[in-house]
Amino acid sequence: MIEFDRFTLNNGLKVLVHHDSSTPIASVNLLYNVGSRDEDPNRTGFAHLFEHLMFGGSVNIPTYDEPLERASGENNAFTTSDITNYYITLPKDNLETAFWLESDRMLSLDFSQRSLDVQKSVVVEEFNQRYLNQPYGDVWLLLRPLAYKAHPYQWPTIGKDPQHIIDSNLDEVKDFFFSHYAPNNAILCISGNVTTDEIRVLAEKWFGAIPSRNVKKRNLPIEPRQTEQRVLEVTRKVPFNSIYIAFHMCNRMHPYYSTTDMISDILSNGKSSRLFQSLVKDKELFSNIDAYITGDIDEGLFVVAGRLNNNVPFDTAQEAIFQELSDLKKSVASTEMDKVKNRFESTFTFGLTNTLEKAMNLCYFELLGDANMINQMVMQYRSVTADDIMGVSSQIFLPENSSILHYKAENL
Amino acid sequence: MLDRTIAPPTVLTDSITIPRADLTNLPNGVKLLVINEGEEDVCRVDMVFNAGSRYQKKNLQARAALTLLTEGTENHTSKQISEYFDFYGAFLNISVDKDFARITLSSLGKHLGNTLEMLSEVIKQPIYPERELQQWCKRGRQELMVELEKTSTLANQAFFRNVFGEQHPYGVFATPDDYNNVQQQILKDFHTSFIGSNNLTIILSGKVGAPEIDLLIKHFGSSKWGANSIEVLNEIAKSKPDLSKAFVEKPNAVQTAIRIGRELFHRSHPDYPGMLVLNTILGGYFGSRLMRNIREEKGYTYGINSFIAPFRDSGLFMISTEVGAAYTEQTLKEIYYEINRLITEPVSHDELLLVKSYLMGEILRNFNGAFAIADSIISLLYYNELKYSYYDNLFKTIKTITPKKIVEIANKWFQSNVLVECIAGSVKPQESEY
């Protein structure tokens, strides 16, 4: 049970406090309700570029990192399709430094042209490092637009094309800031040896005077129902063939979300899972295979990804995967259900063993509607039945709901 | 009115209480370290053997013998074993580095009795079935071939080879062909020689107490088992290669991987704490000189870092980055410029104070939560034979080191002719000197 207190400032900032007296380190997590799904299709990658700019100095403080490091702090951030999340760990005694820095950049950035120019270059190198200079690195650049034709999940967080980053300008940066970065579009959580009263005082002092803003209303295109299978084949200089199959699935708040997540666990969580045992060990068709959900807030994807053994043709590999998925529609043993539930409980519990993990998760569940969902997750997964698994499998695993990428090795 | 230009006051941690593990010797002589921390019902058992790759007679022998422990015993098949651990939601992680082999079991406390039972069986009675071995080799070969497509892997391997020499255990790497040549018998030999109570330390962490300790005694601590006489290898002399530069061509790579550094020393060396401060200034944190210059001012890279990595008998200093192919030469020039600055110019008191504050926070973060504490104590065990004074000494040096001392250390260890430079990418850069 993770206990917490919750209050909202007049400007709309939601604040969560979790008390943990076991450590001298406090964690501060600040989640902004903006991600790459909120981008202009001609400026993809912008939310992530913006995350970099948040470290380029704010209106009253020329540098962000240096004062934090002077307070023995460490920080980082990440951007997903749905959110942009900033976090700090520092000695509890220096907690106010975190409030000072985070509130000033929520108040306003410095909007420096120099910072924009340098970070454009840094982000282009990040694009190169992660997506172009790695074997199989461009898979998501290919798979997303295959699966999505309308919804902005069709581009990855890094963006469709580095040119979008290069073309962006300072006016767009300002506009993005004032449309999305606002106390009424953010959730703050402090976790550590703190009291709610002291956090209330600090929150009022540093964030209280920041005005609410007109946050751009989210009005995203709805992905039309897919009606026929899509297949894309590409050839790259990699050593082995790989196959990726993406199925549309429900959104994060749908009652079937936990069921769908558990289906991916039955298929590939752990060495005893179905796909590994059947397709890697028994049939020796793949050298590795994985099934997972993208975990997005809007309707996401259920993905099966496998690397083919030499001399296994794509159609054999693909057929074998579809056969495994079909089997899920027929029966699931009760021990198998118990196993994935136990594993979920274990993974979830191990994921909440320090102050930072707790602060991040509390913010995310609060965004979904209620931070207390964190305490209901294990029960929610425990209540899924074998019938649910078979029912959802029957709905999702249809050829006409699939987008398939054949990633061919050049020299095979 | 709040003046936002003024930073709130901060305090510099002036003493750090390093959590210690309770040390006991189990009835059979196995050393047990216990760290009881945390509220959630989770625990971790780490089993450390002196059984790293330096003890092997053939490439992959140590890794195969350890990784394939879970692939079958007299009583259970590979599938039954994985079903068992998965059913209890337990995670088993096996890693083998140059010096040590480590088996980590993460389990909900309520299932520890069951999970230890199977752990004991796989550690003591593996049979290494032929079919599982062949599959492991085939998969491992494929994974390695994918790894070797990365410029970062190519540059790393070249660097270790050039620093330690290909004959030295710290400089040798398995090749894809090595996977065609792993026999069942050598796994059994390795197991018989190195896996046993005489060669084991156990670290138990999480929400743990007497019942968990009793379980460990039952399975691993009552009587002697396994390999009986183990000779822990001494330091191996290295045949230093002459090559100070290497270039590995990777056609069409859009980025170049750069590794620059040298062999250093292990953690008990008197220069180690000072070197840690120096390394932080150069490339050990986000505000470091390399990061500021090469990322935050020039935008040549997504990231550039430097490390000092300790081994049991030695250590390493390494600068590591991936840069846009067109920026390779400028980046090398800037790296050498920054190293040269450390040698010639005392660091300002202000910059040094910043680095000291940051490092003290890092030490605190190393002890944030039961498993972080366990990891820190395991690293003490690996590199200092559990001398907790290491942290006191480190803390004292961080507080008192002067700019003059840092220049001295830089001069002593970073003269240009001792640095090794390894590059993997599409275009070989022009020579650059400093």
C-alpha cells in the first residue's frame, strides 16, 4: 500500500506527497500532460526537442543543471507519445532548490536562440545514434506509419524526419510553451522524508503565483478501424531477417487494458512463456521473440517482434506466430493464469522500491484519473479470467487488424 | 515579493553514514552479508563466486557454465525450471564478468522458501543438456553478430584489446566462431572446479530477517558442497601492445564511436579518490567540461562521458562518445584540448566546489534503497574486500582535495603518449595531437 496526500493549488497544479523516512534522498517528479501526440504533423519531434530546451535556462535562472548540481542533485527527463516527465533526486535538506528551479521554468523559459540552435543539433545526433546508427534502429519509423493512418501515434517521439527539427523556430517554441506548459496541465509529486505541510508551504511559495494558462484543447484525429492486413517489406544491412506484427488494441482506461497486457505476458514474459518455448526452443524458428503492448493512453498497439533463424522463410515464421495467437482464443490453463498474475505482482512490487519510482508512478496514475489506482493494479490484474483472455484475443488477433513489417537482411 | 533570481540556501552534506551489512559466517564457512531495508515484501539473494572469465581455459566457458545452470538438472527440464521460477514471480539473473560470476535471485519474500529450493538444485546439480547448449550457442552467435554491427561495440572492443592486449583476460572477447566450439564437457569441468561453498559469498537484501537467513543456511550454508579447493588467481601480467591508436572501418556509419583512455589502478590506489574527482570534472556528470563543450556548446553529440572503471586487479579510464561522422576530427581536437587543460590549468575553486557537492549527492544516491545498498556493498566486496574505510577515505578526499592536487594527478596519469585512442566509423580521421 502506497499512501499519499493530495492537494491542488488555485492555479490548478496538482500536488502529491508520499512520505518515506527510510532515505535521506528526496525525489521530485513533475509530469506535463503533453507528448508527441500533441504535435503539428509538420513539426514532429517537437515535444522532445522542447524537453531539451527546458534545460537551456529559465526567465530568472540562467542555467538549470548547475545550481541543482551545487545542491547535490541529479536530474533527467523523458518524453513519450503522451507525456513529458521531469525528475530530480537530491538530499532532502536541499529540496527547496528543486522547487525554485522547476517553478521558474514553469513560469517561463529564457527562449534563447543559441540554446535552440545547439539543441537542434544535439537532437539530430540523438536521432542518428538511436535510430539510424543501430541495426534495426529504424523499425519504429516504419511500423508506426504502417499501423496508424490518422492518429499522431503514427510518428515516434523522436519525430518522422530530422528535417522537422532543423526547420523549427523560436516562435514555435514560445507558442508550444504557452499552449502546454502550465500549472493547470501538470502534476507534481514529492517522495521522501517530508511532511505534507512543509510541501504545501513550498508549493504555494514557488508555484502558487504562476498563472493558469489557456492550455490547447486536445482534439486528436480518431484512427479509423483497420479493415485489411498491411504488409511492408524493407531490406537493410543487418545480419538477420526480422518480423514485426502490430495489432490495434484498446486504450489505457478501457476495462480490457489489463487483460491485453496479460496476454502479452502469457506470450512472452519469462523463459517459460509460450512464444519462447514453442517458437524458439521447440520449433527453432526464431532466435528471439517478444510480445508487448506500447502502453499508450489512446488506442495503442500490441506488437509481436521476432528475429528469424537462418533459412526460415518469412511466411513460415509469420504463420507460426498467427498459430500461437489463435491458440490463445481456445484455452488458457489456470496455472498459466496464476503464473502471469504472480509475475505481474512481483514485477510491479519490485518497480516501487525507491522514492523516485514511487513519485513517477503516482504522477502517471494521477494523470490517468486517480493516483490511488497504483494500489489497485495488482487486484485489477488478479481479477482477469481465462475467458477474458480468450475473448480479447479473439477480438484483436485478426489478420485485418494487423500491420506486418518484414525487415530483410541484405545478404541473406 | 519573491526574488526568483536568488537561490534558496543549500547545505553540503558534511558526513555520510554508510549503511553496513551484518556479516555472518554460515556453519559451512560461506560468508553471508545481510542488509535489512525496505517496507515492501521483496528480497534479493546475490551469490558471488570467484568464477569470472579469467578462470576459463576457453572463450565462453565461464559464461556458458553459469548461464546454462538453469537449463536442466537430473530432476527437472529446462522448461520445468523456468515454469517454476516464473510461477513464483521470481527473477533469476546470471552475469559473468572478467573476475566474478554473480547469480541474483529476486523474489517476493513470501515465496523465498520455494524459489531457493529450486535455486539450490540448479546451482548444485546442473547437467547441461546437449540440445539446450546447442540452442544457446546458436542464439548467442546471432546476438553477437548483431552487436558487432554497432560502432560502439567495435570501438569498445578495440579499446580493451589495445589497452590490455589480446592475451590478457581483460582484453579478450568471444567471436561468433567461438560459439561453434563449446563442448558440454568444458561446462562440467568449469562447474566442478569453481562452483562450491568454498568459493561463495552471499548477499541477502530487502525486507529480511532470521527466517530468510535460516532458509539460506538450509540450502547453501549447512555442510560443504561443490568445488572444494579453489585457487583464486593472482594478477596477470599484461603484454602491452604498442598500438596507441586503432581505427575500425564501418562503411556508411552516420556516427563515429570514439574511445580514448588508458589503464589505471584499482580502488585501493592512493590516487583513486582524487582521480574520481578529476574524472567528474572532465566527463563524469552532466555539467562536465566534455559535455558542456562538445554537446552543450557545439552540438556534435547526444552525449559524451568519461568513466573510471575498477576491476579486481586493475582499472580503466575511458572517454566515450558517438558523434556525427562529420564532427569526428573537431571532437578529437576538443577532447585533447580538455585533457590538456586539466594538466596545465588549476580548476577554479567555484567549479571544484560544484563537483564536490555533486559527488556527495552521488554517494548518497548510491545508498538509496535496499538494493542500491546491496549493489554498493557488492562492489566493495569485489574491489576492496569489504573495506568500508574506502567510503570514509573517498568522502574525506572529496571534501579536502585542492586544485593543485588535481593538476598533479592529471600530469601523472594523462601525459599524451600514454593515451589509447580507438575509433570506429566510416571515415578515418586525420591525426590529432595535443
